[in-house]
Amino acid sequence: MAPEGNRGALGKIGLVLAGLLGVSASDPARAEAPSFAPKVLVVTMFGGEAKPWLEGETLTRRIAVPGLAKAHPEIACADGALCVMTTGMGYANAASSISALVFGGRFDLSKTYFLIAGIAGVDPGQGTLGSAYWARYAIDGGLQNEIDAREMPAGWSTGYVAIGAAGPGQKVDLRYGSEIYRLNEDLLQAAYGLSKDVPLSDSDAAKAYRAKYQSGPAASPPAVSICDTISSDTWWHGARLGAAMQAWAKLITDGAANVCTTQQEDNATLTALKRGSDAGLLDFNRVALLRTASNFDREAPGQTAAESLAARSGGYPPSVTNAYRVAGALAHAVVADWERWSVGPPK
């Protein structure tokens, strides 16, 4: 431990150095000015989602960021262009990792496009395995009251009820501020336009499992479309819970949302990004959200919800491949035509 007098001298030296650098000595997050400004930062949630990016792109630079998940402590980047990070799964990991990135001072994110690219469950009435869905709305499915279905009152359609409401279907003022995010329409349309014709991966196992659904969207080949997503740390499953979640999304968006995918992290990730935008560190209008279908979120005809939950559908391999292919169409377009994209998403 330094003597008292020396500590005072060292403190003065630190203040002088901070002044020369143009930063505040009391603000350790800014003690090192950000020197790296990605054009696109891809957000994945676990290693399987990140793998196609790490193998398909030349990401030679690794930047450690304090506060990231222990399993994914670095962000992989190509000089001056594309970066890929992995948050860890679930709300706590997603929000914590994105906050560490945004407020850590290691990056200049003021013009960065954020591209969330991960896998999801899909409603078989609206989509199929391997398909890719750009989201307009992200809905938090967990911010509700819940009564076990075995104990709910007669006449209730579900045990899920808006917080502060007396029963299902009753809309109340939203209390949390993170229940709904609507993403930039210009960026959404640009992302869809760039990726709608991307060749998609499929698998024999996915084709065989689709056949259980006999007809309709679930039995069709994978495609790229626009469809909304619902977030929850609980991996709910089955037709009844699926209907309840769709009703919740419709209720709190006055019918505007059309949810077809379900995943864990997106509202947490978006909340952390919105905080960064509110702090002037990034532009929330430059956030795009893609989810690809790795499994169905409810059962096939003649199948129970439990059987569906436990099934191996064959959708995982094409879903991670297609997340890279479809999201990559947007990422590569932004990097290649940065002069145009740098001023904002093109209309």
C-alpha cells in the first residue's frame, strides 16, 4: 500500500494524464477511448448460433470486454467491418452481456447496425422448420400473472392474465416499459428485401418431421418472411399455451402483432440496447431481429404436447445455417455499401 503522501502525488499524476487524454479520471468506462467502430455487430445467444459466423467470416480480431459471459468473453471482429458476439442464453445473460458491451467503452457504436440472429420455436400454423422470420414486434410473454390451469376459474380461456387485470383478455396500462418493442420499418423492409430469395438449407430429418403436420405452413419447405416474436425465459410448449401467448401479443399491441416464433432473450437484449440508445451511445433504429425455426412450438395432429416437446424434429442444423445465410445477406450488404448505409437504413 502506498504511503499517504505518495497516494496524493499519484492521484495528481492520474488527473493530469486524464486531462491530456480528454477523459474523466472518475469515469473508468471512458478511461480508454473507444477505437473500434463496427459497421455491423451480430448478436448470437449461444455457441451453436455463433459457429457459422466464426467459420464463414474472417474475424481475425478478438476484443475482450469485461462483463461478458465467462464462456464468451470476447467479441470477434473483422477490422473496421463486422463483429460477432455471444451473450449466453436467457434474459439475465442477454441483458448483462449487451449492457457490458454498450457501456464498457471498448467500442464506438454510434453508427453500428445491431443484428440479432438466433433460432426459435415456430407456430406450425404460420411456419415451418428452417424458415427465417424478420420481426417487426418483439413481445415479452413473461410479464403476466399466471394461475395453474388446474386452478383457474371456470370460463377462463387461459391461466395467463395481464398484471392488474381481473381476467384474460382485459387490457391494462403496461407497467414495465419493456413489454413491446417495435423495430424500424425501413430497416425491416430492407432486410427482408435483401434476404427473401436467399437459398435456404434443409434436412431429410426436418422434411420427415414436417410430414406429421400433413398440410399447411408446417408441411411446406422453409422460406423467409416477416413475422413477430415472443420472448420468455420459460420454454412453454403446446397449442393451448401457444394460443394464450398469441392472444397476449394481440392484446397489448391492439391487434397489430402477428407472433409466429418464440425464444428466450430478445426483449432483454432490446431493453439493454434501448438503454444504450437513450444514453446516446447507439441508434435503436439500427436494430434488426431475425429468428429461424429449429422446432415447432406445439404438437402435430395425433401427438401430445409432451411428445412434441421431447421430439427431435431435425430442424436445428438448418436453422443455425439459415440464420447465418439470411442475416448475412443484410450484414454483407451494409458492409459493402457503407457509404449509403452509414447515414441510416435506406427507404
